[in-house]
Amino acid sequence: MSFIQTRPASRCYLPDVSPLGLAPAQWVMRGANFVVTYATLQTGDVIERDNPDESILYLPDGQALVTAGSDSVDCGAQASVVILPPGASRLTMTGEGRVLRVFSSVARDLAALAINAETYADGAPEVAPMQAWPAPYDGFRLRHYRVEDYRERPMRMFRSANLMINIFDFDGPRNIMALSPHSHADFEQGSFAMSGEWVHSLRYPWSKQLPDWREDEHLAIGSPSLLVIPATVIHTSRSMAAGINQLVDIFAPPRRDFCEMGYVCNAAEYPVPPAEGG
């Protein structure tokens, strides 16, 4: 194992930095295979984009009209996930609301604007290259899901051909006797804190070179914030605040294990490719 596989985690507490490069003002952050933008937008704000592949919108407050081609959805005041097909799209805010947009690294213009772009100047060779999965059964189109409709599922997980998000809530502080430390061999995890207070614990693997070793980290961070957890790093997250603490995990491409375990809310719309060697 090369020590390049333990690059430092990228972390960004958005109130500490200024939004960059986009209008209306948005924060831009990235991982090796994904790009995230975030903003709190006002009534009448518009975001237009012509994107080369699918992207995902998470609108925790709703309050948006989304158009792609001849299709449109009005999210009302309902927390919504919207999957945008490749091509031109338009988001028009119908009220004040938070907007999380998730793209694959194919969106190179956005990746170049990211606050942490320099972290990935080496191309992140420890991460498996971005490869989109097969197109949806019924073709690329605008897709809309009300998050509340999936409240009873163990995970509110949605995927496209190239991306996956998982929205989960902790009510109050997490039970410290029921944590879930784990690592990923060749892909990163983005954890976007939409609400609440969090402690992200990270344990880096050792190389043969003692000067390269890193201490464990227990990163206390509020919301909104993004942590990009490198491949091979053992990690777990704890909610800390009273009330609802919401985290949105981000993966690119989708995770095969979650698909095979039946966790994906819109699984019936997207095929899973055969496993390598299968």
C-alpha cells in the first residue's frame, strides 16, 4: 500500500470561507470523483447549467421549480431529491431554501473552482477511476422524489447512473456504544452536514515511514460543512446536538454493496452492472 492512499481528509465549515466563482453565490468543494456546490438561495434566484452527465439536487426545504428539456417539477415546500438528466437545466427558487448540488468529476469546470482543488492536483491515484454505470431503464429524464415518502426506510438513499446520496437523521446525540467505524479500499466518502453538530473520527493507516504517520483525528464541526474522507481511512461520525442532526453521504460512482442490499429507494429505475469477473 502506497502512503499516497492516506491523503489528508478535506474539511470545510462553510461559514468560515467565502463562496467562490458562481452566481448566485455558492460554495464549491470536491472529492476525487465528485463535486458539491451549496447555497442558501432567495425567492427568484435562478441557476442554469448545461451538464454533460446526470447530477443530483437535494433541496431540504423544497421551494424550487426545476426544468430540464420539456419536463419540470415544482417541489413546493417538501424536502426533495431531483435527478437531472444530461443537458440543459434550470432551477428557479420559489421561496428561500438550501440547495445542495452533486456532480461527477466530469463537471471539470466546477471541479476547478473547488475550495480544495489543490488537494487533487495529483489526480488521486488511490481512488478507482470514475466510471458511470448503465443508463436508467427508461432513459435519461428528470426525476423527482419527496424525501418524506421514504421516511420508514432504513436509509433514504438515491442514485443515478454516476452518483449516490444517502440522507439520514440522528435525533439528538448518537449512542457512543453503537458507532460504526469502517473504511473503503478504493473510494472516498463525502459527508455533508446539513444540520446539527458533528464529530468525525478518523484513523489513518500507517506506512513504513514513521514520519508520515498521522495522529487520530476527532474533528468537531458544525453545519453546513463537508468532510471528504479518503480511501483506506477508518471513520465514523457522531451527531452531538439536541434535535435533528442531518448528514448527507455522497459517493461516486454508486456503491454496489448498498444496491445489492436493497437500500436504494429508486433502485427499480437503474440497472446495476455485472460485477467484474462475474
